[in-house]
Amino acid sequence: MTHGLESNQEPTHIFYGGTFDPPHEGHALVVRLCLKKFSSAAVVVVPSFAPAGAYGRHKSVKTSFADRVKLCELAFADEIALRRVVVDRVEVDLPAPNYSWKTLEVLGQKYSGSRLALLLGFDQLQSLDGWQNADDLVRQYDIVAIDRPGFGALTEIKEQFASRFASPAAGRCLYILGGDGEVSSAQSRVIRADPEGAEAKEWLKPKVIEYIREQKLYGDK
């Protein structure tokens, strides 16, 4: 189900940043929701090289950038073949930590003429005020948020952002996409601790788990 403050002009490229450590079924679900909603758009998957966090709480990643890029290429291979997903290494050349406003600025130059959107989890949407240059993000880019139970009332979130998206000059939109569920960040930690168990639950694609085994990533190694 789709909710939000929308217009007839939809995004052409949707920036999906994250550590992707590893990319799992939750990430795949988010991508499927976006591709279904925006039939002509491409999702630009951007593994974070030096991930920033809201309110200055920056994140740490133990798996190498090269491994996470490769895992994303394996996880989204079908969508990449259809040109619906691009895995972009853009953040490797950007100042650390990697802030979304800077990544989007560079992507705007790279995908000239595109209408860019920023893809967020619902918890990220609620903490967006703590992001660097948050007001500029809202003014310059569409926001696509994935609803998740337990993260506040949808009506309150829409009201919170209504004034920000009211400017005709900006013409930017808030899209809230609802899904059947997702693999949470807590479960991502479970996956890293026990990739074999994650495979049994089909949280990881076969090619992803094969690469994890070959490179001895996660678990007890």
C-alpha cells in the first residue's frame, strides 16, 4: 500500500545507501517495493565507504568495502541485469564520513537530468532532523520511506513533513511505502553471527552465502 504527499512527477533514480553488511532479504524487499511503485525508476544501491549516522553517531563496518560491493552485486544480480538496479561505488571517493547530502550531490551530477529520491527506513525518517543538511535534503530531493510497525503513527509523520513539502518551487514529495515486513538491523547482526542459520531461513541469496563462505566472512570464520 502506498501513502504520502505525491505528485505526477516521479523519481527516476532512488538512492539507497547503507552498509549492506551483508545485503539480505530485508534489503531485497525494500528494492522490490520501490521497483513496483516506480515502474520506470532505477534504484542506485550505494554501499557506504565510511558511513555517517544521525546526530553525529557514526557507524563502524568491519567487512571491507570491496567485499560489500561484491555482495551487493550478487544480491541484486537479477535487477542489475534488467537495469533496474545499479550498484555504485561513489562514496569511495568522497570525504569521510559519507553524508547523504554529499552523495546525492555527486549522484545528481553523474545522473544528469534525473529526478533523485532518497530512500529511508521509517526509523531513519523519524530521525531525519538529526542528519547533516536535513532541510536541504528535503528541499532538493524526493523522500521515499518504508513503513515499519512500531515506528510512530503514519498520520503524525505525514503532518510533520507536510509543511516541508508544501513549497511549489521545490515540488518535492514524500512517498511512504508499506510492506509485509523486513529484516531489521538487529537481525542483520544475527546474520553476521550465524550466516548458516540465515541461509536456512532464506535471508540470504545462494550466491551471497557462497561468497561469504569463500571469503570466510562473518560467523566464526
